[in-house]
Amino acid sequence: MLVQRAPEDLAVMAPGPELAAALARIDVTVLASGDLPVVLAARSRQRSHEEAEFLGVIAEMGWRDPFAGLSSVAHTEVPSRYAADELRVGLAWTRQAAAATHSYAAELVTELPQVFAALRAGEIDPAKARVFHRHLLGLPPAHIQTICQALLPKAGRLTTGQLAARLARMVIALDPDRAREQYEHAVAERGVVAYLNPDATATLTGHALPPDQVAAASQRIHQLALQAKRAGHPGRLDQIKADLYLGLLNGRFNQMSRAQIITELLDQPEGDSPATGIEISVELATLLGHNDHPGTTPGLGAILAHIARRIVARQRRAQWRFTLTDRRGHFAYGGITRQRPTGTARTAEGGIVELLIPIELLHELAKDPRSTGNWARVIADIAEQYAEGEPHTQELDGNLGRRLPRQQLRRHIHQRDRVCKGPGCRRAATTADFDHTRDHQYGGPTTAANGGPLCKHDHNLKTKGGWELDQPQPGVFVWYTPLGQIYRSRGDPILPPPF
């Protein structure tokens, strides 16, 4: 069997074009086992070098003047406010990822040049560069110089945990007053984040919280969970703590004493009675039991079918909308129904239930609504509204000169566009601004064909950042960036065709 050996000088070869060429000639599947660690180290050096070059391009994009034209090499004194949005389009990144990476690149190049040089030379890897950035950014230059001189030569032999521990001690020792200011600034940025996990569960977490209050909240939940467990709750302690955490937040335990909370937990150990309604979109076919397609909640994502049915069943007091889709799954018509299927409960207060219905399915169900059981009145009402479609649609554009849209037009935009129409943005349309594609101050009418949802950032991107926006047909948006990129935004089908 052919055995390949690594070049003798590979272990000391500096990262760059020569090392890249040498690595490209190596086939690791036939490389001698003893040479694999050498190749691994060389790949790591080259990877660090390429990361630095990549970040250098990103930083350079940030200093280009967005109003200077495509043939120029004009720079700004500070990074352009909307430079990161070029990354959104060029790399198909989220706005948050683009902004974070752009800030990191610019800060590493300008404020931590020693760390950037070490990364480019392959002396530290990208993970360790981020540890330096996290601990050193904002320190006085003299402190950065002192710490870098002490730790950069050793960083390659330390784990990220070891490096972070040393950096934390040195930073506090050099400037304890700044450490306190940093803490107070972080606490001022505290917040709560919710996101879906791959297994269809969700995580709700707070960040940058005061540690004393976190300890008190954690202790309260722990003590309540212990009492519930001792009183006979069948769940594991962590399960009880999770139910308490949610119940204390979603209103389930409002105005209850400690003893009443324990009783409530024992009566309903699964915790399926939130007091606050939520927004959910779900196929009517799923609610009728024809399929088990997931529902969707804005800001989170896909919700399993049985959970979606459970949410809808308790939200009789919610606003119920219907959205009809064409053959490709895109928006065709929408409205509100005041009818409710029998069996829905008044458990939750508020919220929005959106029924997603292909037009073909509506026609089929409308032939004999009674065959759908307790949904008959809902289906009949939706079919009747759709039959009156043209006058209803004309009402949306009934006041062209009005600056702010009426509620009916705003709801139509929410149902049609779903999310902010900025490049790759997923912020719910219900939380976005109503934007006139052709600005109202320049004669743009307040109509469905000239309106769309933009979050605050993307609204400013259009009005202040030098980006241009066109809406060639209702619901189709085309962005033109200062660096010449073009982004077409219509969004995925609301109701994708079956697999």
C-alpha cells in the first residue's frame, strides 16, 4: 500500500500561500500515522491565517464610503453604520450574525492589533482570539499591551478555559474600577431570549442578569419544587422546576400563595394552563385531523401538531384570522372570522389564531361544510368572505393619501409578508414598521402595492444607509446595496406544497 509522508519542513512552515499549496498536495487517507499530528497543526495554523484574512476583508468593507460609488476606493473615518448589512446579502447571514462578525472584525483589526497579528501568523486559533477579544476590548492600550506581552506567547499552549481564567484575573487586577463599570454596563443590557431546539422543544433564558437576583430566583424555584415533590408530585425535580419557571412567568400562578401554587401543581402536574394567549399559525387541515403538519409561532418557529391543536383549543378569546394560499403556497387572500368551532375554551386571554388554507381545500370543504363537524360555521364564514373578495380588497387602498395605514391594511401586510422584508430578516411583521416603498413624502401612496413591513434597523437602512428598495409587484421586494449587490425578497411560501 502506498504511504505518503509529510514534507520535512511542514512543522515550521509559516501560514500563507506556500503552506496552503503544501497542504493541498497531501492525501490524509494514505498519510503515515506519525505525520497526522504535524498536518493537523499545519492545518490549524493555515486555518487561523485564513480566518484573519477573512476578517480583514470584512473590516475593510466597513470603512468603505457607501455613498462614493462602485468605482471608488473612498473610506470613512469610522465604520459605516450599515456596513454589516452588506454581509447579510453577500453571505446570506442573519442581521445579528453579520453585525456581530463585522464588529468583531473591526475591533480585532483596529483595537487589538497584537491579537490580530498572532491570529494571522497562526500562533493562536480563532477560538482563542475571541477569548482575548471578549476580555480585552475596551481596556486602555497600555493594559492591552501588558496583557498581550504576558499571555500571547503562552496562549497557544493553553486551553480556552485556562486562557479565559488568566485573562479575567489579570484584567480585574489591572483595573478593578473598570471591571465594576463593565458589570454595570452588562446588567443594563440584560434581556430574555427564546429559541427553538432541534427536538422541537424551546429554551427561554435570561442573560446579563444580576447574580444576587438570579440566585434568589433560583432558590425560590428550588424550594417550591422541593415542597411540591414532598407533597407527592410525580415528576422529577428538574421537571417541576421547569413548570414553576414557566408558570411564574406566563401568569398561571398569578395572585397565588405558596400553598396554592403547590396545590395547582399537584392538580395539573403537566402545567398545561397558561393564562396568556399567544400567536400561532396552523393549517386548517391539521386542525381537522387530515395531517400532522407543524404550526408556527412568530419568533420561535415550528410547533408540533398536537401542541398546535392544544393551543388553538384554549384560545377562543383570541383574534382568529384566515389566510388563503395559491397553488404555490403564497398569500392570496386574508381576513378575520368571528366564528369559532365548538369545543374551544376561554382558558387564555388574548393571542392570535391564524388558519392557513389552500384555496382548493376551501372550495372542497365549502361544498359541504357540515361534513367538517364543529368547524362548519367557521368554514362557511370564510368561504362567504372569499366569495366577496374584490370589494374587500379595494377597501384596503381606500385612503391613498393617508400617511398611516388603517388597521385592515396593516393586517393585510402582516398576513401577506409575514416578516420584515429586509435581507434575511425574520422579525415578525407584527412588530415591524409599515414602510412606504416609495416614500410617502415623495408621493408614495398608502396601499398594499406600496407597503411592506420593515424592522427599525432595515427601515433606517433604506432611509439613512444609502440602500434602495423597489416593490415591482405586491409582496415582492428588491434591495440594491451601496456595494452593488442585489437582493430579492419575497419570502418562502406560507404553506409549502406537499412533499
